[in-house]
Amino acid sequence: MQGQYYDTESGLHYNSYRYYDPACGVFISQDPIGLKGGLNPYQFAVNTLGWVDPLGLSSCFYRGSKPGETPSFAPKPNEYKIDPTTGNVKTTHGVSVFDNRTSVSSKGFEPHNIDMTTVSDKLKIIQRGNDLKHFEIVPSQQMPLADYITELTKIKVQ
């Protein structure tokens, strides 16, 4: 595209006033003309809100790490909840991820794109909390903590 250049530091493409993430196929910065460009200020030509991905394989999620380190998916004790009746990890809380790089880097962490092909069908990603860009990797069904940790350790980043 004319006027576009690749920013090696961020891994994004800069297009005259906004950044494009090729891994997700969308702009991560709003169109500078705002809503005059359409209802989706992140679109370029194709309206990505109309695309369907029933298996969830095309989504982009990011996990943060300290600069230069590989992100860990090992859950901290406050990141999951145990059902007292079954002793299993509930499907309501899990390891935090975000659907954009900016949310991760704004917290002082280096964003890493999760390879969605490594997320087991024993896990699912749910939106949780007031921040609509915040998601959590939770068990698809309740499971023992050891199994949950095993499934999380299979997740890789690109």
C-alpha cells in the first residue's frame, strides 16, 4: 500500500496516521476521521465485524511478559477458582490475555501473539470484566488443577 512502512520494533505496519496488525488483519488504531469512515473505525475496506469464525481459530490474543522473556501461562493462585463441591477448576476465571497489543504494552509488558492452534479444545477464551478487551483462558469444562496447568503449558506464542 502506498505510504505504508513496516515498523520492526512493534511488528506492525504504519499507514499514514494509524497502525495495521497483519496477524489479525485489522487496524489497531482508529481511523483518524472517526465515525465519518463508517461504524467500525478500525476497518480499512472489508468490514471485519461481518466475518464469521465459528471455531475461533482466527482471533488474535496477546499474553504479556517482561521484555526479553517468554510469557508464562502458568496460572497464579488468584487467576482461577476451585469449586468447593468438586475440587475442580471452575470455568469462570483463568489466565489473563488481551485482544490487542496496546492493552498489554500499556501495562509495561511485551505483547506476544498467542498461536491459537496450540490452545486445546479443553480450554476456551472468554471475555471477563469491565474492560471489553480483557479475556481469560479458562477450562471448557471443570477439570482438576493439574490438568488445567498441563493444558495451559501447551500454549505457544508466535
